[in-house]
Amino acid sequence: MRVLRVSLVLTLMVCCVCGVARHADMPLVPGANRMDVYLPLLEGKGVGLAINQSSLVDGTRLIDTLLSSGVHVVRAFGPEHGVSGQTSANRFVAHGTDERTGVPVTSLFGAYYKPTKQDLEGIDVMVFDMQDVGVRFYTYISTLHYVMEACAENHIAIIVLDRPNPNDGYIDGPVLEPACQSFIGMHPIPVVHGMTMGEYARMINGQGWLHGGLQCPLTVISMLNYRHGMDYELPVPPSPNLNTQRSIYLYPSLCWFGGTAISDGRGTYTPFQLLGSPALRGKYAFSFVPQAIHGMSEHPMHAGDTCYGLDLRGLDLEAFRATKRLNLRWLLELYEAYPDKANFFNREAELGEDAVLHFDQQAGTQSLRKQLKAGYTEAQIRESWEPALNRYRGMRKKYLLYE
């Protein structure tokens, strides 16, 4: 009987930490809200925070919540867009100080991506809490990699506070090939990877992706009542141009247009909902004019020019999401419609077709660009993805925390 009781207690402890127990009628509880689980791990420690504007506990900033709970916060670290989330994409973010608390803030999207040994002085444990969107070229998972690597090298434990993946209902797209590796794609995963940030951290460790195969001391504070594929609307935009749930859902299918002559709607207040180019005049009736918008897109493609193309603001999102796949039709259609094929892919005419272009880094492969140019059908393109996707699905299973 005593053995049975011990076994039952251990089972309940695992359910509490990992969040494996769930009920359909119970509200989702993000990892950050489970303070009873992780506050004891911070007691008496110097704490670093890798955070941004999405790092909230019941609407209050995580940094404020921890400080009011007596946690010694040594330093905060901010990703692309900064800790406030108010800097536009690909813009240099400087080091600074959190105005409300006076805590120093190190930028991991400025002079460097990876915390230095000096940055980590006085830190015993790092807490990582950012809202991801489940897409390979969304850079928060790259920041996660570098934070884990720095912690591993300096023998610092890391705690990941898990959050939902809003694009968690499917896995799709080409798997990244080594030649196309960059900060917008570091690991051999598909465009839409179907994992939460906590699960992804487990995979980084488990697959030996840190430099030299290092292992980072990792604890994931999992969510309660979460399941893969469940609907979840983000309470805070995760970045300036993902300002609506529609943009978040369409982002995986539209972002690679950023490597082409087609505007993806940045420079408007509905980014990732519009596609177009001045060169498509006469082929499409719908038009829009990108303009500089501070904090969203200061230098958008085709700024001030009328772009003609597709308006996805009225797209049936329920039907779109039911396909459980990327929409390749828009890419195929606009490539076919574009009159100057030699200049469809940015800088291809300058660098040559064998160069790794920005489009290739977003796609994760040079093959997609070459398939489009060769006139492959959607079915043929998708068939070429399947072997690597099947291998990825098998790898992914080992690191899942949720059904």
C-alpha cells in the first residue's frame, strides 16, 4: 500500500509540472501563470529574463510580477522588436534600461544574437518567456537557441514558461537544408513545425543542436489544459506586423513573399493580408499603396507606389485553416502572373540562380525557387517535401508534452 501511495504521489507531481492532465471544459493556463511551480526554483537566485511584450501574467508584465514577489531580477534580454515589441522587423535594437523598474536590458537583436559571458554575470537561472507563432522564420526560436547555448556554456539553468502555438494545427513546408541556414532558419524543421516553445527547447537539447552538442540544464513549465491544434487567440500581438489573428494565420503562407518582388502588405495596417506589385497593373483590380509606418515598417517594399494583386482580408479563415496546410496557390499564381520573371526573386539577376537568396533562406531550400521556375505543379512540389516531413514528424514525437 505504501508503494502504491508513493507511486500515486509521483504521478500527480509529474502531471502538475508537465501539464499532462487536462479537461476539455477547463481554461488554458499558460506556463507563466503557474507561479506556484516555478517561484521556488527562483528563490535566492540571481535571475535573467528573456522576455518581450507578450511576457504577461494575468495582464501584468512578468518582470513586474517577479519583482513584486521578491525575485532578484539581474537583467532582461530582448529579442527582435525589443522587450517592448515596438521596433519594426529587421531593425537594430540597442541595449537599454526598463523604464518602469530600472532593470538593465540587453538586446539580442543588435550588435549580437547571443548573450555574452559578461551579460550573464550574477545570473544563476534564466527564465525564457515569449509568445511564438510556430513558424521557422519567426526569429524567437533562434533567440531561444542562442540563449540556451549561452546558458549551457556558462552552466546556467534555463526555465521556459510555455505558451500556446496559434499555428499548431498542422505541419507543412520544406524542411530546412544546411546550405540555407541563417538566423531566420537555424534547424532542420519545416516552415510550420507544430510545436510549442517548451517542446522546441526540448528538441534543441535532445537533437544536440547547440554548439558542440552541449546540453542546457532545462526545465519547461508546461501549460495546463492545452492540446495541439486547439483554437487560441493571442491576447497581445507577438510582433508589430502580426497585429491581428488573421495576420498570424496567414503569415506562414505569405512571409516568403518578402524574398520576391511582391509586397506582403507591410507598410499598411493589414500586413500579411495583402499581396501585390506595381508590375501587376492590369492583371488585378484590387490595389493598395504601402507607406512608411513607424514601429511597423519604415521602409516597406514599393513604398508610395500602387500595388495590384490579392486582398485576403475577406478570406474565409475557417475554410483556410481546415486545409491544415500552407497555401501554395498564391505563390504559384503570382509567379505566373508576374511579367518580369528574371526579377521576381530578389537579387537573383544580380547574384545568379545558384546563389542562396533571401527567398531560399525563408523557404529553407533552393529547390522551391527552382521548382517554380521549372513549372512544377503544387502536387509535384508537395510530393518533394514528404520524405523530409515524414522524418521530421518522427523526430518531433519524442519531444511533445501535449496530446
